[in-house]
Amino acid sequence: MTDQSAPALKEIFNVERLQHIATEMTAVYPAFDAKGFLKHAKAGLSELSVMQRMARVSESLHAVIPLDYPQTLTLLYALAPRLNSGFVSLFLPHYVASYGRDDFSRSMDALKYFTTFGSAEFAIRHFLLHDFQRTLAVMQAWSLDANEHVRRLASEGSRPRLPWSFRLTDVQANPELCASILDNLKADSSPYVRKSVANHLNDITKDHPDWVLGLIESWNLDNPHTAWIARHALRSLIKQGNTRALTIMGAGAKAEVNLHHLSVTPAVIRLGERINLSFSLESTSATAQKLVVDYAIDYVKSAGHSAAKVFKLKAFTLGPGEHQRISREQHIRELTTRKHYPGKHSVHVLVNGERLGSAEFVLRD
């Protein structure tokens, strides 16, 4: 069987996509220098990462459009709905961040508009660096907007540790700066927004866990939307076995269970193969109990030592004397965030933060 790997993410901005952008730009601006744009955009394309390619599109447009910023924005407003990919549209807010920082009000309006086609989460951060208080005030207003994409931008753009972007050190040092945004969105009707709020709070737990715990303890978790945010916001603390986080989730007490039939199969694998973790839990409690079940793998590192990575399994209520069978398949393969090394790997079952049992598998070279 031939191994057909998924295309690299950067191929979203391939030559065909650049031609699409040129064609649609010409449709809204007949004088557009499509040939010059493509020459500029394609130079050294194969060596560029996905975010570098996105930036290159923005820079190439700027290089060939002989108009001022407001005039160019008018063209980009017309271009946005014609693009055939939401991710590709990220070059539009990038253009705003690159060339519109001195035209604040116009740029804020542009980011609000462009985020509805993809996201302006990366671009808005440059304005936060340049003029924090003024930009934050706009984002606080966005958190009350009728459009879910705009509300999400208020939360996602102000995340202290947004992936693929620089950290907002002021927010990282003082989460109170964005507290009003999070408060406005804590019961949002949109899953898209709620996921962002949860990720924002999870970012904060890396630096200020007690602040997040205190905030969530003040919330009404009877609201299902708020409870969902709380559960996902606390995921890192729950993986760490933080008792306060587990208590918020109703699983702070020691689990009264017996672990049975724990196994990891096959016992020996090679890179690219899968393991199956399975076990059962038997309640020894006279009352129903809330359980949060995770598992950890001690990955072998290059120096020969091991480092644990915790994975979520499930949360559920187990009645008196009940049994629950649990299994999970995991693909052991190379990732950009994890390199694997041969050796013995331990797998641990965690219930309400406590390690109840372990099994092993061997990864061969």
C-alpha cells in the first residue's frame, strides 16, 4: 500500500491559490498587475512556511497596487467574499496590521469586517502592542457584538499565549486586563466563541491558576454554556490532578473504585502503529460518584529519560456497584510537537487525579 501523506499546511498558499487571488483581485480591480503580483508572491515560495506565505500575499499586493491605504481597503473589502478559503483570507487582516496602524479607526472597522471571513486574531495583536488601551476598549465592545465571529475575535485576539503568534506579556502578567471580555462571553450561545473563551482561560492557568479557579468558582455553572467553558478551561489543571479544579467539576473526592483488566496491546509496536488501552472501573461506593478519567504516557526522550503527557479520556457518573468499560486507541506517530524514541513506555490510568494502575508497551526502532 502506498503511503499517501496529507499535503503540508503551507500548500494552502500554493501556486494555484495565488492564481485564484490574482484572478479575483483583477475582477474587482481591472487595472491590477496580476503578473507583477504573481512574480513577487511566487519568489522562493517553496522555502516559506504557511504563515510566511500568508504574509507574502499581503506584501505582494502592497507592492503592486499603486493606491493609498483607504483606496486599497475598498478593494480588499470587495475581494474578501470572493476568496475560496477562510484560511487564505488571513492575508487581508495581515495587510491591515502591516499598513494601517496609523489609521486606527479605519483599521478597526476593517478587522471587524475581515474576521467574519476567516479570523483577524493575529492581526489585532499588533494593534494591542502598538496602542494597548485603545485597542482593548474596541475589543471590549466587540465582545458584545451580535456577530459570533466578532465576539470570538475579542477573546481569541487577546489570548496571552495564542498559538502561532507572539505572547501578550501585559495580559500574561495581569489577566484582569481582559476580565471584562471573558465575563461578557462566559455564557455565550456560540460554541465557536465558547471554545475561544475556554482556550483563553486555559492559557491563563499556565501563569495564574488561582485567578482562573477563583473566577470560575464565582460563575453560575448551572448554565450549560458556562459549565462547558469551565470544563474545557480547566483541562490542563485537571490533567495535573489539581484538587480545586477537580472539585469544581464535582470530582474532587477520592474515587472509590477498583481497576480491573488493565491492558495495553500490542505489547511491542513500531512507529506509525497503534496501541489500544483498555480497562474497567468497578464502583465500591454506596452512592453515585463523579469520575474524571485520564491517562498518561511516559514518552521516552532522546537522553533516555521519560516525560509524561496526559490525555483526556472521559468524565461520567458511576452508580453504586456499577462497572464501566473504557478503551482508547492511540496512534503512535511523529508529530511536529512530539518526536518518538525507542524504548519501554509506561501508560498510567488516572481517576480524579490519582494514579490507579499502569501498563507498558515497547516502541522498537
